[in-house]
Amino acid sequence: MRSFGATNPPYINEDKCLFFQNAGCQVCVDACPEGAIDLKAAAEEMQVKASSVILASGFKAFDPTEKPRFGYRRVPGVITGLELESILRNDNFDSGNGEKKLESVAFIQCVGSRDPKLGHNYCSRVCCGYALRLARLLRHRFPEIMPSMFYMDIQSFDRDFEKRLAAARKEVRLIRAIPSDVRQSSDGRPELVYRGPDEGKVFESFDLVVLSVGIAPDPASGLLAEALGIKPNADAFLGPEGDGMPTDSNGVFVAGAVQGPKSIEEAISHAIRTAGEVASYVNKTDKGEGS
């Protein structure tokens, strides 16, 4: 049996929760039929005994300010794919009017992935898919916008990807080059500097630049690893290389993207297999076959 201390943190964004602004809203409390929400609860430490522990703390989206050459928070008009997703989901995308109407959007791939200098010498597996999806969504909602996608190579990780890629080639301008710099042009728009087919420098301005940020290890996972005696793998994620579940600490398993970059489908599949491994381990432990 494992015994460890745990702190129960308040998983509430106090900056956005109206209760913490003026104590005037408790809609979530009233809506919960189990009475499981206590907005006044304080953090507490608990001792838990368990035959096994599963780490499924996920990942952290790469912070593009660590790659300043891509202009995030330095050049107006540069956002991340996650920010564009939120804008479109909330119907807050403004294609502009008159002379300021958006006509060109550039997607830059592998921001924070496949980068040995950052220690992220791996593919994040999801960026090509979500960038193409967002680019095509923009084109469908706003036919006047021409999306361009700058990439090293396009990775396919699901059964229907090739069909979607073939359709995307008709709607998205695909450019096999990663810009060396994103700067503000004389007209105020983001300007990309990249190598053209003849290896000459190309300077091209866009109305909007979207950075396809990759998957990075969550720093908080390192604290879990230290507490449970686990060594991070070569890419600083937790658990074994490849797609394994058991760690080098007896009784500790990993599930999902805490072990390495995965799509939603891959994370679910990995978690299901982890559950099977844990069930087998616990069964053996209860019978005195394990340690």
C-alpha cells in the first residue's frame, strides 16, 4: 500500500468567478444536485492509502514567448491556435469591414515542437490536424480569407487524415518553410520572413498570424515525479519511452498525455490500457503476488 500526503487545492479561477468578486453568485452551487460544490472550502491535507497510483495530469501548451522570433506578444496580429479556437467558438471573430477586412491568415507549425534547442525534439502529433481544421473553418465561414500554412512536413496520425489533407490542399495554401522571423511591417501588419523555393528570402505580410503551439510537459508533473520517485523520460514527460504505462516506481502508472504527446483519441486509448494494467496489478497485489 502507498501512503502519501495530498493537498486539496481550490480548482476555481478566482479572477473570473463572480462569487469571489462580490459573493453575489452561487449558480453552480444551486445547479449541482449532489451538493458537491463548496465555494468557501479551504485547502486541506489528506492521507490516502492505495495499492496503486495513476498519474494523468496531462500536459501544458507551449508558451510561444519562449520563441520570440515568432512575434507573440511582440507583434500585433499574432495569436495562438488555442486563442483562435476560443474566438471562433465564442463567435467573436471579427473579419473586419471596409479597408481593414481580413483577407490573409498564416498558420506557423511546430512552434515549441521538434526543437532540440528547447529540449522538445519530438512531434506534438496534434498541431497539423488542428491547424488544417481551423484554416478550413475560416475559409468556410469567411470565403474571402485565404489561409496559408507554413510547415516542415505534415504529420498524419489518424485514419481519415489523408482525405482531409487532400480536401485542405484545395482550400489552404501550403508552404513548406518555417519563417525565420515575424516582425511588424510598415503598414502595421505581421510580416513573415522565410526561404522560398529558390532559397531566396521572401517577405510576406498577413492580416493575422496563428501559431500552432505544441504539447509540452507540465512543470507540476515534475513535483509528482519527485514525490513518487519517478524519473522523467528523455522528453521530460513521465513514464517509459514509447507508449508504456508502468513506471520505474512499483505501483505507479501513467495515463494519457502526461506520458508524451497524444491526441484525444490516443489519450483515451492509453488510459483504457492503463486501467487494465492497474486492475491486473492490484489483483496480484491483493493476492500477495506483487510487492
